[in-house]
Amino acid sequence: MTEAFLRPSAPQTVNEIGLDLGLLQRLVLKAFYYSGNATAAEIADRLALPLGPTIEILDTLRKERLCEILGGETLSAPGKLRYTLTEGG
């Protein structure tokens, strides 16, 4: 008889990650510091986070003017938008 193992689902929001938003913001800022600019998908891959929560974190950083969008292929694909640090970030 084989046992079925259930894998937990990936977090869909920052709250589901279970870590402090400030910590997650610092990790994203550090990733930008070492990489220059990157897409949301690249940051998500570097931090091993799902894309949805990564975009949430980037949105909070943009509202705090710590990062900005440089451009991207299309606004309908938020994972492909390229972000960079601002002087404040």
C-alpha cells in the first residue's frame, strides 16, 4: 500500500507567507542592490517566492518610492515589468 503525501499549496498573498512585510521588503531591496534592475519574475525566482506575493511586495516598495518601474513588455504581464531601485532605496 502506498501513502499519499499532500504538499502544502504555495502562498498566494504576503500574509500567507507568514513573515514580516518589512523583512520581505529588505530581502527584495537587497536582491535589487546586487542585481541592478530585474523583472518581478526574476526577483521571485531569486527569493524562491511565488510571483503574486512578490508583486505585492514590489507594489509596497513603489508606494514608498524605494523602487520604480523602468518598463516592460506589457502592463498585462506584471511579472515581466522591469524594476530598479530609486535613490531612496
